[in-house]
Amino acid sequence: MKTTAYSLAAVAAFCISMNGQAANWQALPDTAPAPQDNPTTAAKVELGKMLYFDPRLSSTGTVSCFSCHNVMEGGDDHRPISLGVHSQAGGRNAPTVWNAAFLSVQFWDGRADSLEDQAKGPITNPIEMGMANLDMAVERIQRIAEYRPYFEQAFGPKVAIDEDSIAKAIAAYERTLITPNSAYDRFVKGDNKALNAAQQRGMQAFNDVGCTQCHSGANFSGPNLPVGQGFFMKFPTYADTAYVEKYQLQADKGRGEVTGKTQDNHLWRVPTLRNLTYTAPYFHNGSVKSLPEAVRVMGATQLNKKLSDQQVNDIVAFLQSLTGPFPEQTMPRLPPTPGDML
Ligand code: HEC
Ligand code: HEC
């Protein structure tokens, strides 16, 4: 994985072509890209969904991916900071899984390259799902005999039930968690009535004040980069504002915590802005409760601008047009636990 700290000069050059009339608005594709060694198939998605909902992947048998990423709603948990096994609090806000399939790196600090890599993280994270190692999780799933046919359907009769097949299945399910055809997408595809007047003003303001310097592309998370290459930006870029102290925006070093390099301190992967109406509170530490306030914070810390109330209201109206529609989710049936496993 590469850390590419895009210099603001490079970004400025990129944004000249995006400003004004020429803004490059893109609709979200109808399917998410999948790696060559893990094509998305219906059987894999079905298995992945079961594993995603299965709390037996956690040490206590109580915490599943779904616990912190509720796909019946915004794909997150609405807590500033997540709670895992034994109700221990982690250090960061749970990002949404909706449209994570379009991100080129995973986690706020981009420390996982792909959804496949990411899925192995929480299982052994001591305060998330708390398994001592991945082998323990694999052994659990192997011992639930009725999982076997689902793995065979998904990967063929010789499949090894191991961390890779588990992660691949979960990732395949996550690639179905996408929300094309929001009001914004329909507008970009030519339906002029899809956005109301405030939303259209907000779209213009979002571009004119410079949000698109970072939140560009179909997922509003930056340019379309190869998997494993993150689009990182400094947050706060302009630290001389009262918001930094008020919301503790410099307590966590972000990318610098992963690489140990001072030049990576406070670099963060640019997140998606889709479905924000469902994912309060905001930012990596979940410190900001409302969307208008998050927009004001971004204006001050990233653009050195105090946005007017009108600009904030219009931009929020525009951001609301990036929500949904969500493909319907139903809870899967899970295979039974053998009595001697408890
Ligand atoms: C205890 C709560 C918790 C559980 C359980 C959990 N996650 Fe997460 N998840 C988080 C948090 C918090 C982060 C962000 C951590 C960070 O960036 O440092 C995260 C990040 C992610 C991301 C990255 C999204 C992005 O925008 O970068 C994905 C995808 C994800 N989790 C999927 C899963 C899957 C799949 C499982 C089950 C195997 C799972 N999570 C289990 C809390 C949880
Ligand atoms: C210089 C790059 C940059 C610019 C310009 C920028 N952002 Fe951001 N934005 C980021 C980064 C990086 C984050 C992640 C911050 C973090 O780690 O908490 C972010 C986070 C956000 C979030 C919180 C997302 C979440 O899930 O919690 C919102 C909302 C947001 N930006 C909106 C905007 C708006 C609106 C504008 C224009 C007023 C804007 N941004 C301008 C880089 C930028």
C-alpha cells in the first residue's frame, strides 16, 4: 500500500478544470468493481451475508459485523466511538459500509487495501470481535457443519474453509451494499427535476467553495484510484480555528499512527459523502453531531472559509440528495451451533 499525500498545489491544478461550468459530476455505477480473484456471485453473496450477520465470529458470540454496521439503516452504529465485545470502546467512529466497495483503501487511515483485507481486521481486534487469532474464528466456522455446503456452492467442492474464503465471501456481500440512483445520480443522468432549487444551489456552492477539490468522483471520496492507493488529505489543513480544540481534531494522528512517519500525521483518507443523513455523528472521532456543523467545520479547517448560513443550508440540502435508495435487506437464517461448541 502506498501513502500518497497529494500536495494542495497538485489538487489545485486538478480543481481548476472542475470549477465553474466544467464541474465533472459523476453518477455512481450500478455495480461495484470486484477483484479478478473474487468475482461477485450470488452464492458467494449469500454466504458472505450469513457470515456478516454471524456473531459466532466474535469471542463472546455476541458481536457481528452487523452490530457496528447496521445495514437495515445507515451501515454504521450511531455512536461517536464503537462498542465491541465486553462493551469496550474503540478509538474511532464506525464508517458506513454502504458504498465502501467504491473506496480504494479501507479505514479512516487507509490501513487496509481491500474489502478482503479489511474483513480480517475486526475479528481479531481485541475490542471489536475479540478473537485471539483468525484460526480460532476459522475453527468455529469449520465446526458449524451446515456452513460447508454454502462454502462449496460459493467456491467449489474442494474449498478450504479458511480466513481467505471467509473474507472473500464477506467482501462479495459488501459489494452489493451500494446505493446508485440517488436524486443526485438521477439529476446527473439527465432528470432535471430530481433536485430542487436549494439542492441545485448547494451543488453549485459545493463546487464553487472548493469541496470538490477533495470530495470528487462518483463516491465523493476523490479520484478513482487503483485498489490499495489511497487519496489522503490533511485534516485539519487550517488548524487555526476554534473547531480544532472544541472537537479535538488533532488528538488522533491518523495515517501517521500507521506509518510512524511525521509527514503522515493528520493525513486522513477522504471519505464518501453519500448517505450522510444516516451516519451522524461525523468525522473519525464522531465529535460533530449535526451535518450543518460538519459542513461549517470543513469550510473552516479545509478551505479556510467561514461559510454563510445560506451556503451551509444549500450544501446540506445538496448532501441530502446523495442518500439512498438502499437495496432491501433481509436477515439471513444461520446454521445451528453444535451443542458441544458452547
Ligand atoms: C465493534 C464495532 C465493529 C465491528 C464488530 C466491526 N466493525 Fe467495521 N469498523 C468499525 C470501526 C470503528 C471502523 C473504523 C476503524 C478505523 O478506521 O480505524 C470500521 C471500519 C470498517 C470498514 C471500512 C469502511 C471505510 O469507510 O473505510 C469496513 C468495510 C468494515 N468496517 C466492515 C466490517 C466487517 C465486514 C466486519 C465484520 C467482519 C466489521 N466491520 C466489524 C467498527 C466495527
Ligand atoms: C482538503 C481536502 C478537503 C476539502 C476541501 C473538504 N473536505 Fe470534507 N473531508 C476531508 C477529509 C480528509 C475528511 C475526513 C475527516 C476525518 O478524518 O474525520 C472529510 C470529512 C468530511 C465530512 C464528514 C464525513 C463523515 O462521514 O463523517 C463531511 C460531511 C465533509 N467532509 C464535507 C465537506 C464539505 C461540505 C466540504 C466543502 C465545504 C469539504 N468537505 C471540503 C477532506 C476535505
